[in-house]
Amino acid sequence: MIYTTNAIESVNMSLRKITKNRVSFPSDASLIKLFYLALRNISERWNRPIKDWEGALNRFSIEFEDRLYPS
């Protein structure tokens, strides 16, 4: 799987999703805490290996050998 979504837009979308249903926050500190926890969860997803990447890389090496392994 190849991800084509811009990383910054992905983070913004995730943060918007978290705050969408909340009308107000008791303080700025509560919003900052919410964003901190959300960013921690988002960053965990980025550390996971890409599903089926080995198979995709094998196929790319066949199709685009000159681009992946330039001489």
C-alpha cells in the first residue's frame, strides 16, 4: 500500500475529528492536553509497518528496477 495523503493534512484531519463534536473546552490547558494525547496516538500509527509492504516492494523491483536500484 502506498500512502499518498500529505502527512500534515492527515494530522490536521485527525485533530479536527477529535474536536468536532465538542462545543467548548473548560480551559486552554484542557485543549492542549487533548491534542497532546491525540498526537501521541497518531504518532503510534506512523511507527507501525505498512501492511503487505514486502510484496509491494517485490513487485516494484520487477516493474521499476532501474528506478529502485540505479546503476
